Amino acid sequence: MISPLEDRISRYVGCLDPAVAGQRGHHTTLRMACVLVHGFALTEEQAWPFALDYNAKCMPPWSERDLRRKLTEALRRTDHQQPRGYLLDCDGQVEKTPSEQLQPLPESRPVYDPGKLKRLANKLSIVVNAAYLEARSKYTCWNRSPAGFLHKLYRSGERIIIFTSPLSQGAEIWEHPGLSGNLATLNHFTSGSEQGVWFLCQPVTGDFIKLQRLQSDHNPSGQSRRCEECVTSWRYAVIESDQAPADCWLKVLVQLPLPIAAIYTSAGRSVHTLIRIDADSKACWDAIVRGKMLPLLVQLGADPAAMTAVRLTRLPGCMRQAKGALQQLLYLDDAPDGTPICERARREAPEADWLRWARSLIYWHSTGETEHGTIQRCLAGLQQFANIPAVNSTIQQLEALGAN
């Protein structure tokens, strides 16, 4: 059985932000180490179990060697502003109010409230799915290439890093070509990778810089092109949830008065949402997202660890091979104004896109350039509208082509 002191320390450390690669992770972890060995006056061995629990949240986790070095460094520091043990009172219990330089105790942090999520979701009686979002999207989603997706969200000359491994420095830099350009330049990523394909949500310089604070066993040189110093615009925030049921989460998203630029699946459990922020600096971004949005969205199921300024997110239109599923684009708006999606008018009848695709397949079938699998995918999409006479007639034509 753990003691009240151990429980209090565990909850205190649990409220500290995890270290994230490229976001001053060294300083974030050192801060945690100082809390343990200086604030709570623990020895290195006493602090170790709490450090391991903290490390499990870091992205990526530190090696045990590096983690121990942080505790050792914290013990050796002589520039602490508070006396050792300042988080302990005279009876050996933790003070109720931490130092103003530390995060608040867990009791003051927002937590996921499933009941609140369900109550808000139930305000909308209709089902929110891919067809619902496609119909209200400013642009078509089902046929958009990865580069076509990025082209709508970024500006001429801006550079975006594409990843097939989230711990790497990126597989490729995509540069916005301007008003016109080849939107098939990222199609080689559509087949995906084992764990999928990501992009960094903020545009960057694309150049590597070398920083001492980034040096670690994973990055001995300290070089990076994905750190905050490389960011050229603090444009977006990524919101995702692994806790909230997807159907409830989507019903809540469409009711929120947020400038939602895109919604897409991870090909797994979560749905990623890109929110337009346009902050002047990272400090401003933190004030808006971490200070104002996070306390409200976390209660509805948003993951607070994902709400960081330099964040990777899934690239729509690419396969996640381990899941055998597509990272699917559901909604896209390059100039969101905060109007809830549920209040937006339909772009057009939801079957219109599928009918256009079907008619193009019928046209191109005569050239022999239509694949059987493509026809079957189009048929599967049309089936949801089979009660509409024009759609039913098109289904019959496609079925005839597929049988040939």
C-alpha cells in the first residue's frame, strides 16, 4: 500500500507536461527531475519510480541512461530558488499550493467527463458520419490527393515535413507550388507505411539547425528541422481523442464554434481535427490553445498531451498498413470562420460526387483504363443512395461494366 506522500507525489508528477521531441524536452524533463529530488527532497533511487511513470508519457520516452542523467543533474544544481524540500511541510506532507513556476495539482486540472460529452452529443439527433461531413465540407474530400489536401491549407512557398516514422526528421519536404502545380507529387505516400503517414501541422523552414538542448542518445548531434525554432507560422492546433466514442465525438465537433479547417481519421480509433489558430508566436499559441481551449475540450475527451504547438498529425489519403485502413479525409475548409459545422448549408446533394465519379468510370471504361477494383469501390459508395432513381440506374450500369 502506498503512503499518502507517495500518492501525492505521483499525482503531482502526473500533472506535469510530458517532454516532446523538438519542444524543449530536455528542460521539461529536467524540471520534473528537480521537482522530485529538490522539491520533494527524494534521493535518486526514491525518485526513480516516479521518473519512470513520467517517462512513459514522453514522446519519445528517454532511455534509462538519459533519464538517470536528468535526476543526477537535478541533484547537482545549485541555482534552485527554493530550499530543498520546499514542497514538504513540517509533517512531511506535500503543500497544497505548489510553487508558482510549477503546474497546478491534479485536482485543478480538467478531466474527461463522459457524461458531459454524451449530453452535448445528444443535442444533435442526426447521425454524423463521413457522408454528413462531406456534404458540408467546403471542398470535396473523397477524391483529394495528399498534396491536394495540403495545397488548400498552406500558402505559396511554405514547406511541410512528411513523415513515415514519427521519431524521424521526416521522409520528405513538400513545398507549396502556388496557385497551380502538380497535386500528385505526394501520391507515392498513398500506399502508406506500416504505421501510416504523418505531417507536421506547422510550416517550417525545411533547414536543419543544431541545438545543444536537443542532444540525446536518440539525437547525439542535436540537429533538427522539426523543432519550434524551425517553425515559420503558428497556424494550426491538432485536436484528437482516444477516449471519446467516435460517434459522440463527431457529433460534438460539429456543434463547437471553432474554426475547424479539417477532420480526418487516423485509420485507428481516433479522429484528428485541425483548428485554425494563426497565433503571432508560440507563447500566443500556448495562451490560446493550452490556456483557453484545452480546459474545455479535455472535458469532452480531447487528449491534452496532443495539444502541443509542434505536433505531428495524420496525412489524409494515405494507408496505415498495420490497420489495413485509409487515413480518410472527412471535412476540409481553407478559411473556417468559427461557424459550427452543423449550421453550415450542404454544399450539394451528398450523392452528387459519387455520381460524377461513376459517370467518369463509365466514360473511361471504353478506353480500357478503368480497373475492376475502382468500379467496386464506387459501387460500394453509391449503395447508400440506391433508393434514388438516378443513382439506382447508374448502379446498374456500373454493375454491368464490372461483370465484363
